[in-house]
Amino acid sequence: MISIDSLTLQRGPLRLLEHANLTLHAGQKVGLLGTNGAGKSSLFALLRGQIEPDAGSCSIPADWRIAHMQQEVSALERNAVDYVLDGDQRLRDIQQRLATAEQQEQAEALGALYAELDSHGGFSADSRARTLLAGLGFSTEQCERRVGDFSGGWRMRLNLAQALMCPSDLLLLDEPTNHLDLDAILWLEDWLRSYPGTLLLISHDRDFLDAVVEHIVHFENRSLHLYRGGFSQFERTRAERLAQQQSAFEKQQAQREHMQSYIARFRAKASKAKQAQSRLKALERMEELGPAHVDSPFSFSFREAANQSMPLLDLHQGTLGYDGKAILEQVKLQLAPGARIGLLGPNGAGKSTLIKSLAGSLPLIGGELKTGEHLAIGYFAQHQLDSLDPKASPLLHLARLAPEERDQVLRNFLGGFDFKGDRIEEPVLNFSGGEKARLALALIAWQRPNLLLLDEPTNHLDMEMRHALTVALQAFEGAMLLVSHDRALIRDTTDELWLVADGRVQTYNEDLDSYTRWLAQFRQQQAAANAPEPASSAPKVDAKAQRRAAAEQRQRLAPLKKAADKLEQELNRVSELNAEVENALADSSLYEADSKDRLKTLLSQQTDYRQRIAQLEEDWLQAQDELEALQTELNGD
């Protein structure tokens, strides 16, 4: 159990928490929400023993093993697999002692160490590390590459894999999805849902939080507020609470009137009916959840373009790629004003390639790209954050775009992106990734684009800025092409989905839930296609001999397969029982004094079930290994 009692936490002159109280129970999965600088990362540092409380206390069980996702990478010469394995320090310790014992020929010690290695799962560690890397998007070849050869985003994936590799009772993850694409996020959701320990997760991805956590801790007014449910439930509950306290939400009125105006203007037009309907649904949601964001420091819009072209872009038989190597072929598309498209596709399929090609930053290998006379592109990509002038302030960046505009107009505009006071004139050198992303978006919004090309615009943005961006994009009347791992952003701002896969770009007529299933199937197909084919120089046999050999093979495999199936059935049964117990433990009334005995019983059951699940998983994996070993042996006969 994590117990926070009257905690006061201060960093420099800033008081983050004051007399805060919180109790979290073992096995709970909890999302931490709050504005940047509210104290979420500082709480992680406190739990890890890096800082001390200024007053009050924060306690966790002394025997808990803590794993966390590092923000820096130092071991640049290690290959990726070894770097991930380094996350399991006990494994490395056993391996070191084994190496010493083997060198000194200590036969008795070797036996004990090999037994310890086996009980720790050391013989399957390499396989587990490679599974983690594959789930996070690394190819087989990349597993053997030096850490120093990877970009910053991929190094963060390695840090995440290392944290997941570490056996733990408490897992601390700070923005783990920032550098992941959607398929890696979906894999991570599955992994975290099955994680048996206590999870504390800092994230601004609402769909990710909804999929993984069962409680939200909100940092607000230097206090900690515990909410039951995922992010969506938190948002509704908080909105209801604030609505009772406040009757008017002036900040929302201009946004609502703008959207209502759009609906009134275009709802009757067939060409705009879909967009108008989309905005109507978004408006309804905004009215429902508006109070939850009434205190947001962000409020902005994309300035309306002076002119439009029909079409804005027309790509005919495009071949797109790098250095003459095609990634996408026969691409034919046309973007008209009002088009609102979300790009889907697996990692490396070519989504960013398409965006760059349309933006003009990547020359076409083949085909023809025609642009409208009045085309004005607003292009956002992560690499653009590095192109900001580090010595210039937000105000100076904007003044360079509008040298004739009054200073106060520029200040008012930047204020909508929360650049206020002294911050508006500070150089961006020491700005956070989120602040740089906000500035880049502000510069785009100022330039009156009629086509937005957005490649992962929500990376580093907190929840309130994501909400403000969503509202601004809903009101944007130009065309938009969006690549994002933020499913809520895609769902709330786009009317059409395109699938980028297998070297093609085509309309995707299903929804995001269907895409999730498609992606899982695609990964299975890719894994099967990439599996090495067994080499065989044996002479051909006739069909009768093949059938006889297959029958003999099935006979030998049957006992092992039956044992593995039985273990899997038992694992599913115990997992269902454990899920029932964990659902019961999610009931907040259970932690009242009169439910003490039932709570104790449920916690005991939870411990028993988790131990049983762990043992069954180990036995099942061993059975699978034996089955695969025999299969390999038989295939080689």
C-alpha cells in the first residue's frame, strides 16, 4: 500500500503539494493528471527516494521492488537487447556470479547458481527482452544495433522496454506513449493490463488511460484528489462537480457560437453535411464536458485563411520515398477545402513520408503534384521544434512573421497558448518539449493556413492543451491531414480515415476499433511472413509418405499440446477469478471501516490468484518451449 499523509512538497520557491493525503492499494493501476509543474514527476522522485518530503510522510512497503522509465540514455555502446536486459539487475547479478564461479571452477556453487537463474526466469530472459522490443516496434535487425545508433525517440522506447523488463511490485511510467506510434501503444496497453503489480502512470493520452487505469489521481490546488474510473469517467465526474460550483462558462461561449454558426451555415449543404454532423457531435460533447476545462490556460483558434483553392492539392500516380527507394506507389489523392482526414497505418508504412511529400519537404520520386493558386500549408512535425531559434522569444518569433502588427495584438494571441508575463519574452533555449510544441502551433495558427498537415501534434502536450487543440481543429474550416497516436484527437476532429499500408494509400471505411483489430491481424501476418523458412535438402517424398509422417508427428506432439492446452485453460479460469476480485476491490466503499474483513479476504484472494497466475504462466511457457523444441526436432528429421 502507498500511504501519503499530510504531505507537503516544495521544489525551490514553488510549493507543489500542501497537506496532501492519498491511499493507494497494492495492484491498483492509477493515472496521474495535472498541469505541467503540478508535481507529478516530483511525486515519482519522492517514491524512488530521490527527494525527501518537506512535511508529512509518504510510505511504501519496504520490500517493494520499484521500476521506472529513465529519461536519459548513457550506455550508448550496448546493443539493444543487452541494454533491455540490464533492466533486470538481479539477473545481471546472477549472471556475474555464474561467470565468476565458472572461471574459478566452483562446481558446487554452479549448481546452486543455475538453480537460482532458473527460478528467476533467466533462461527465457533473452526471449522476453526480444518480445518487448518487438512489441515496441523494433525489428530483429534493430535488436542487435548499438543504442547510440538510435534517434532520441527510439532511445526512449529502449528505456521503456528496460523498465518493463525489470521485475517490480511498483511500476512508474512518465509519458510512455510520447514516442510511440499507435500499434506500439496498443501493444503496451495489453502488456500493462496484465501487469500484476501497482502501476502509477503519467499520461495525457485519454484513450490510453481509459484502456489501462482504473483510478485517476488529480493534482489540483496543491492537493491530491482520487477519482474512480479511467480518464473519461474522471472528466465527467469533475465536470459535474465544477458545474455545481459555477453556472456560467464564459470562455466556452465564443467556441460554441463559432461551431453553431458553422453548423447553421453548412448543415443543409450535401457537400458539408458530414462535417457539420461531426461538429454537432463535438459540440454536444463540449457542452457536456466544458466545465472540466473551464480553468484551462489555453484558448486559441486558427486564423481564417484569406482565400481558398479548389482543389488545394492534387497528387497523380505519386511514387514517394527516400533516396530513390519507393515506400508508397501509385498514390492518387485530391484534397479539397473542408477535407478532414486521419491517416492510419502500421509503423514504417509511410504516413510521415506522405505528409512530408505533400508539404514539399520531400521530393517525389515519380508522379505529379499540383498545388492550388491560393494554397497555404500549415505543417507541423516534431523535427520543426528543433528549427526554432533558441535565442529568440515567443514574441520575437511571432513578430518576425508579422513585423507590422501591434505588439499588444501579438501578446494577446500568444496568451491563448499560455505564453504570458515574463515567459513571453524568454528565449526558447530552455523551453520544455511541450512549450516548444505550443509555440510551433501558435506560429502555424497565426499564418492563416487553408491546409493543415499535422504529424503527431500532441507529443509533449498536456491534457488541457490537447483539449484546446481539439476545439481549435473542430472549428478550423480548411482542410486537414492528421497523423496521430492520440485516438481521441482522430475521433473528434476527422471525418474520413485513410489507410497507409503495403505501399498504398486507400480509403478506410471502418472505424478506429476495427482498425485496432486490423492492426493485430496485420502484425500476425508480418510475423509469419518474416519467420525464417526451414531449409531442407531432403529428397521429395510422395503424398502418402507425407501424410504418414504428419500423422506420426501429431501423435508425438499430442501429449505436449494437450498439457499446454490444459495449462492455458486453467490460466484463463484463474485470470477470470482474479479479474472478479479486482473489480470488487475497485469499489471505494470497500475501504470503509465496516468492510475491513471483506477487504482483507479479497486482498488475500488477489495475492493467491496472482501467485497462481504467475506459476501457470511459467508452466505454460515451459510447455510451449518443450512443444516448440520437439516441433523443431521433428521438422529436422
